[in-house]
Amino acid sequence: MNKKAKRFTAAALAGILALSCTACGEGGSGAAAGSKKIGVIQYTTVPSLDNCYKGFVKGLKDEGFEQGKNLTIDFQNAQAETATADTEAQTMASKKYDMLSAIATPAAMSAYAASKANNIPVVFTAVSDPVAAKLVQSLDKPGTNCTGSSDQLPLEAQIQMIRAFLPKAKKIGILYTTSEPNSLSNLATFKMLAPKYNFQVVEQGVTNASEVASGAQALVAKGVDCFNNFTDNNVVNNMKSELQAANKAGIPVFGSEEEQVRDGCLASVSIDFVALGEETGKMAGKILKGEAKPESTKVYVVHNGKPIYNTDVLSQLKLKVPAAYQNATKTKTAGSK
């Protein structure tokens, strides 16, 4: 080979190497070509939301997106601070991620608000009433850059359970956060259904974590026979205060999902939040692949709940399992023997 040919070959090889390095750099550290970036905001740390995220990652993997291969997830926890959720969402939107995902209503509202400037797709989960939160125009046809899954609670089944466990009860106490649209929606439905089962609803609104204990004590003072929880992030995050007030009064707390029952509630008709998150992850995967669009992707709603009760709490309150719930799932309080 003459010198001219050698120089040409060397130049060609250098060009190929340069192009290869550029392609590697565009994918990020270890990222595959064509990889996607998702920003995930979880509103707070509670087991139900943690389970949603676990399922979300699994659902994405089912659709062919795996962290460290062709997917990068920027996960942030807002620690129950709306201002933090707003800031995180704005930061993610400014980086023009391929998608924003949000776990719980306040986080979803933050993500949706931040996404509007760049029209980034938003996929939410654990949002009880996406219409009331103004994330979508309807469950069947979202009509926005937002869709996802709803943890709409099986409220009538829950009321039926309360009546079965407490046949003589008259008043159900409900703690809720006044700024959470999901709680307001659930409360309205619960109040509409309760009289059908001869219950009176006694409500107590709170605005922040510090009011949960005093709110629970106020409901006890009003003579409630039990408490019922929704998926209210503030209340669930501070459920120990509610349980302390209820235990002191010798009345049960009915949870909204199985992790609450393991943490000391008597019983619940529970949603499987891992499965909910998984459905959401699959939805997100299809949108990332261009197989679906948020505005025309129907919001996924859970229709069935699973009854579960805590045998430790049942014994503590000297109650019996109603005949209709003999085959329900049993659990014990976390940490008990």
C-alpha cells in the first residue's frame, strides 16, 4: 500500500471512530441509542405510592423499556410538599424529558402545569378523580397531554364492610385534607352512599400534617363509632396520630388499602397498587413507542377491591369476623409476632 492510500485509510478510520464516540455520547453514560428519559415525581413516601412506582417500572419493562439499557428515570420524592413538587416538575420540563410521570394527585397537578409549555406527555397514577383535578376532560377521552390510572376507591363496598363489622354503629368519622381534590371527591360520594346503610358521616377537614392529631381527637369528641380513611396523602402519611386517638377511644379505623391495615387499621376493601402502577407503566411504554397518545388514551380505573382484615386489631377490639368476610385475606400488624 502506498503512502497516499495509507493516509486515506487512516483518515477514514478516524472518521468512523469519531462518529462512534459521538453516538455514544448522545445516549448518555452507558445509554443505548434511542433511549428515553422520564421524570417521575412521587408526592410522598407511603406504602401505596411506593408500590405504584414499583409496578410502574415493571410495566415499562413489560413494554420493552428497562433502566440502564434504553431508559433513564429521574425519580424525585416531593416529601409531601406541593412547592417541592412544583419545582421538581418545572426542572424536569425544562430538561425536555420524553415524559413526566406523577404518583398521587398533588404531584400530577404539578407535572401537568409544568408540561404545558413544551407539551410533554404526562402519565399519572394513584389519582382518585382526574376530572376533578382538571387533568383530563373525561376518563374515556382525556383530551389533554395527560392520561394515566385512577385509584378510585370501591366506597360502597367499603361502607358495606363497615356495616358488617359494626352492625350497631351510627357515625363514621372522616379526616380529610381540604386542598386534596381526590379527598373532596371521595367525601362527596361517601356522604351520598352512607345513608343507604344508616350511617351518618361526621367530617373533619385539616390543612396540614400538624392538624391530623387534633382533627382525630375532635372526631372522637363528636362521638364517632369509627374512622374511615381515603387515599388522602396528608392523613395517611400521619396515620399514627389518627390511630392513637382511635385506640384511646377503643374504636376502629378502616383503611383504604392493605398497607394501612398492616399498619394498624382494622380492615379495608383494598386496591392492588402494584398492579395499578404496572398498568400505568404499560400505558407509558405504549406512548413512548408512539403506539398511543395521551389525549386519546382512556384513563385506567380499578373496578374491584380485595377485602382484608387485621387479626391483631380484631382481637384488641374484641370484634368478630362477619360471615361475609370469613374468606377475606388476613394479616397482622407490622412488627407483631
